[in-house]
Amino acid sequence: MAGPLKGIKVLDLSRILAGPWATQVLADYGACVWKIERPGCGDDTRHWGPPYLKDEQGRDTQESAYYLAANRGKQSIEVDITTVQGQQVIRELASRADVLVENYKVDGLKKYGLDYASLRQVNPKLIYCSITGFGQDGPLALRPGYDAMIQAMGGLMSITGEADTLPGGGPQKAGVAVADLMTGMYGVSAILAALYEREHSGQGQHIDLALLDTQVAWLANQASNYLISGEVPQRMGTAHPNIVPYQSLKVKDGFVLLAVGNDQQFQRCCAVLGDPELAFDDRFSTNARRVKHRLELIPKLETLLCAKPLDHWLQALAKANVPCGPINTLDRVFAEPQVRHRQMQFELPHPSAGKVPMVANPVKFSRTKVEYNQAPPTLGQHTDEVLRGVKGNSVKS
């Protein structure tokens, strides 16, 4: 059976990551996605390399690994929206689309007649999702926004990294562009909600989505901790502000990530580590007490853990149903038996390289399965095919 969004058409005017990530998820779910790209150049991320995908002779292609991460399942169409002819093509596609996603600066598309107010006249049912750094209004609305600066402004870097008092201390950004990615995922959920609402109202609507808003929203328990207590959270490395022990800890030959979620797990953990009485120490017998006395507890646990190597603890703790895991490098991630069983890596045929490795969508539908029908497209690969029936289809200049 086809994906759950089969029949939905998405006009994608976005580039870089937040918008393309959202539209890739929609494509995974079965939507037809028309990716509009600048003639001769395309999405900026096509050039964000190395590394680049290599062809069957081992030579670099034009597709960077970064671009490939966020654009499968789409049809690439070269359109110059600065021309009257190109604008007419976009209006024609918008008249047929269910969803439009764009991440131009505020009012950046208005001068071309491609803003929501204009395209609503063409298609009242159009769901138009605008992604910007700071939203459509407010004192910073006209400023550009990029993931790293949003992680900084939105508070994430203030709680990420080791404490200033420790070696290597100081603010850190996350290892991937999480503000962009989470904005893309909020975009997906908002679009799906708007599609559902349209079934009742028959009307489209404008979705105003900002990277900064998103970053603030997914501070989650850290934001709640601050709002409830008035205390500003500090960087704690891998430690958790509300649960102890819940962090990476030294073992004889490296580190283990221990994730003890309740008092019963802590009792089993201490028994495995060889000191069952530690769990009944008044300082450590409940999670609240462990949080209060974490600086006393963690060195005791590390002393016990350093007696034996990682593999021993992974097996022993898992046998006792104590959540734990290794801190894997990416080669170990994709070699992990569970990851392989869940088919999180797969390949798609590619016109330049023969095949391209991809990371799967994690969603598993029971009936309307996710299907991967097309590799990330080469620039303009589908221009003629898609625009053959569109008025004024010579759109590359």
C-alpha cells in the first residue's frame, strides 16, 4: 500500500536544512514534492562539501553528502523566480499544490507575487509554511537566522558542554543542526494538522514557524526547571539535572552511559557493581536524595566501575535490566545489530553514482508503509517532466 500522504502535492521553495528536512519527511510519507531550485546553482547545500557522493569510477559527483541527507524522494525543477515567466510557473504549480514550504526572509517573496496573500488568491486551499529565523513579526523579524546562532540565543549552548570549572569546559553546540532539524519536524506536524483541519473547513492557512521559537519550545524540562524554580540551569556535561545517576561514567577501558531512571534500577545497579548497600545509604536511597548528593555519589560509582572493562558492565547491567549503553562512534552505530535489524541504513539507485547510501525514516507504519522511491535528485532532473504541461515551461532563464 502507498504511503499515507499519497496524492498530496508539496511545492518546496526551501533550501539548506529546516525546510528540506520537513519536505523530505513528507516525501517519505508518500507526498509528491516539487523542489524548486535556482538554475545552474540549486540548493546551497549541494556545494557544502567535501565529502561528495562518488560515481562508479570513484570521481566526485555534484551531490554533497550534506545535500543528500535531506532531499530524497523529491523532484528537482529549475525555475528562476526573479523572472515573470518563472513566477507564472510557480503560481501554476501552487494552484495544483496542497502545501508550499519556503524559508525566504520575511516578505522576500512578496515582490515576486509569491507570498501567501498572493498565492491564496490562486489557491484558497493552499497550506503555506514559512520558516524564518525569528518569525514574521517582532523586533528581530528581518534578521537572518542560522542554526548555531539560534542554539546560542535560544539557550541550548548555555546548558550544553562541560562545566566551566572542568577541563574542556564552556558552551558547546550540538553535533548536528538540531535547531534546524527540530524546526523541520515542527513544520511537518503543523502541516499535517493544517491538512486535517482543511478537511473540515475547506480552507488553507499560513504557518509562521521560527527557528528561535522552536529552540525555546524544545528546551523542555530545562525550561520548566527554570520557570518553576527561578534558578538558571548550568552546563553539566552528560549529567541530567533531575535524575542521578544518568550520565557517562568512567570504566576500566573507557566510558559507559548509565541511565538509571528509578530507585529499583539503582538498587539493581549497585548490586551489579558489587556494593548493594550503597543503594540504601540515606544520601542515595531516593532519586531526590541522589540529585542532592550527586557530587558524593558519582565518584563512588566510578571507583566501582573502573574495576572492570566496558563489555563486562554492558552485559552485567543489561542482564539486571539496568539501562546502559556504549558511547558509539558512527561506524559502530551503523554496525550495531539493532540498527541493522531495524534497517536504518539502505541504498537507492542514483543516476550519477549507481547507488547512494541513505539513513531511513524511523517511523514504521503497519499498513501505509514508508517507501523510498527516488534518490535525492540531480539539479533540474525533473524540470522537463514536471513542467511539460505547465504554461510557459521554458523557465531556466
